[in-house]
Amino acid sequence: MPVFSLGSKLKALFSKGESLEDFYDDLEDILIESDIGVKTSLELITILKDKKIKAKDELGVLKELRDIISGYIKTWDMELERGKLNVFLVLGVNGVGKTTTIAKLASYYKKRNSVDSVLAAGDTFRAAAIDQLVFHGDKLGMKVVKQKPGADPGAVIYDSIANAKAGGKELVIADTAGRMHNKANLVRELQKIDKIVTAKAGEVNYRKVIVIDATTGQNGLRQAEIFHEAVGIDGVILAKYDSMSKGGIVVPVSRELGIPVAFIGIGEKYEDLIPFNKENYLNNLLDID
Ligand SMILES: Nc1nc2c(ncn2[C@@H]2O[C@H](COP(=O)(O)OP(=O)(O)OP(=O)(O)O)[C@@H](O)[C@H]2O)c(=O)[nH]1
Ligand SMILES: [Mg+2]
């Protein structure tokens, strides 16, 4: 599958030598196609027009785009608050990479901070989801708190916090179901979980992160919107960045929803999760060497 390349499309556009109006129209289409979002793309075009950036000035356009987009993207290092229990609730629609990302996060904090996580099997919607987390917990040598399929996810997460506290652990990473019978149910369920953990806000550093699949396109923005409205999201992890997409979706998520980017997933192995680096990301997005 070819990699969608905003940079190569831009290069082709520059070599077209069309009128300034057509250039801006085409540029707008290219930006939207690269998941930057309609609103943000229009905003970018307006700024370029205002600055009277010339279509022929390839480097000038790229530099300008890079600078503006850079200002749009917020980042978050997702460091642990030491000496305290950290609770990371991992959200996202089904199949985006939540459970795999949880295992990667547990592995990351083990390496970085020598911290063992307690993994909470909060996706009680499917038996296989619990088994998948247990599989990772066994491989990583980390405790998994679970109940039977169909159990109340809030209770599982409550137990995992109690378990972590009793064991002197500093981190709980909680899985959640990305699907329910319908959206209203999903939102209600998440709000219940959120209430339970928020009640412990004084004692724990509670953070909510959404996993977005880089290959799902602009739908990722809608997903982030729904979860953000439901419980308020602190950060995004972009999974499957190694696949064909260049991850333009984090631009509108950051710009339009104000959600910072924490990590990117670049494969299926535990070590394939790296802190988001804005410079590298922008160079890759725009194909700048
Ligand atoms: N290439 C690649 N694959 C990934 C990445 N992250 C997750 N995956 C794969 O995506 C698939 C789905 O991942 P899961 O972690 O099961 O996703 P989930 O969101 O927990 O899915 P549900 O529990 O079904 O809602 C698996 O095959 C993962 O190996 C990534 O960064 N890169
Ligand atoms: Mg899962």
C-alpha cells in the first residue's frame, strides 16, 4: 500500500505552475485529504493568503505550513507523578489499538521509571479482551485485575486502584471497551467509570488518554470529540503510525479540541511506542529532510 504523502503531493502541486487561486484550492484539498480537517485546513489557507505567500515559493510555503502547524500541535510528555498513584484510563473505539498500547505503556514505564503497573481489565464487554490483557500481563510480569465478562468496568477499575495502593504500586493502566450496544450506552458507561476515579482525585493523578488509529482518517476527529465531550480527554496516543498514514489527524485533534499528543505507536511490539516528537513528526508530514 503506498504511503499517503502530503509532501509528495505538495511537490507535484508546486510543479504544476497553476494560478494562485487554483494553487490555494488544490492545496486546501490536499490538506483535507491528509486528515488535517476541514476547519484547520481552511484556517491554514487563509493565513497563507493573508501572508501573500507565493505559489512558486516552494520552500516558503513548506516553511510557513510547518511553522503554523507547529503552533497548532500541543504535546504532553505523560510523565508519572512520582510518589503518588497514577491512573491512566485508556479510551478509544474498538480496534484502534488500546489493549496493545496499554501493554506498551506498561513496558515503557518499567524501562523508564522502573515502575510496575497494575493493568485493569476494564473492557468487560468481551471475554477475549480480558484474556488479551492477561496474556500481556503474564508476558510483562505485571498484575492484571479482572472480573468476569459482563462485570461492571467501574468496579474492576476501583479494585485495581485498591490493589495498586495495597501493593505500593505507582501506576494503574486501565483498559476500556470501545464498543457498546450504542453510543449513549458507551458514554454512560464511561461517565460512570470517570466518576469513580474522579472521586479519588485528591489521592491519585488521574489522566484520560484516547488512542486514535492513524489509518482511520478524519473519523478520528469525530471519535476524539465524542470521548472528549463524554469525559474530557487529557491526551492522544496515535497508534499504527507505521502504517500507510502520516497521522495528519493529530493536527485537528490538537487544534480544534485542544488535546495534546503524548505518544505514537509504530508497530506491534512492546518497544514500538515512542514519545511524540513534534519536529520529527512535522518533517515526516511535510516530507522535509
Ligand atoms: N502496525 C501496528 N499495529 C498496531 C499498533 N497498535 C496496535 N496494533 C494492532 O492493532 C490491532 C488491534 O489492537 P488492539 O490493541 O487489540 O486494539 P483495541 O483497541 O484494544 O481493540 P478492541 O479491544 O477490539 O476494541 C492488533 O492487531 C494490534 O497488534 C501499531 O502501533 N502499529
Ligand atoms: Mg482491546
